[in-house]
Amino acid sequence: MKKFTHKVAYIAGGIVIGIVFSTSAGAFADQVKSLVGKKVTGEYTIVVDGKKLSDKGAVIDSKANVPARALSEALGANVKVEGRTINITSDIESAAVGNETSSNENNQYIGQSKTELEETKQIIAGKVLISTKAGREEVVKGLEEVRKSGNVEAISKWEKSLSEYDAEVAKYEAELKLIDEALLTAK
């Protein structure tokens, strides 16, 4: 996830630097105004990391234009529109999506694409959680055997191991809830 966040930061940084060096603020505003009312002369299919986006890019006045929200979300960034400003943030954990607050602000999965979320959910539910629960069951069996022996020190170690497994199971189940929450708004 960290590698992916760095990729987004580099891409976003490159875009910002390109805009700053290639245009002044006034010229950029004039360029945007000049696109109003112009004809779309072509379309592009947008592919991000091998996955085709449902939104298309457009050729307007011989310039390629891409949908900021679709592209940013495909890269794992958040998009928030405030007035006439589009804010794109790659720090998923600290950015809220739209006007949503409370639990969504702390949901690291908000802003990821539906495909990414489903893949992550499948890995956690289908592999990680299953193997963690299986390991927990082995500890429960071992603890039952050790309790029969009456060895207090061994019982304590097995109980500590069991509590660690319980914490891991709870952590992964909480992750799945966050993913389900993010899937409600994912595209």
C-alpha cells in the first residue's frame, strides 16, 4: 500500500510541477475558460495499471483531457470538490471523501477503486483471516491439552498466544468492515 501511495504522490507531484512550470495562474485560468463551449473532437480510453476506466478522456481543442475523479480514484487518491477547486490528496487516511465525516475520515480504504477493495477483501477474508482462525483453533486445542497437565506456566503461555490470535482475528474482521464501508461509495 505504501508503494502504491508513493506512486500516486510522484504522479500527482509531476502533474503539479508540470502545471506550475508550463503556465502561470492567470494563463491557466484563461485556458480553462477557453474550453467552455468548445467541441469534443475525440475520445480516449483510459487504462490505469492495466485496468480500463469506465470514464473516457476527451480531445478538446487538440488537447487531451482526462476525468480527474476517475483517474485519481483509480490511483488511490481522494478527490474533493470545493466551489471551483478540485482537491486531490494521496494521503488516504487523513482525507475525507466529499462531505462524509466521522468513520469515513479514519477509513484508509475510502477512495480506492472497487476492484482494489474487492481484491483486498478477498485476500483478507479468503486467506489471512482463514489461516489466522485455523491457527487460533490449533492454540485452543493445545491449551485444552496443557490445562489437563495443570502446568500453570505453560497454561499462561498458551492463554497469551490465544489472546494474540483473538486480537488478530478482531483486527482482520475490523478491516473487512472498513472495506465493506468503502465499497458502498467505490466506483
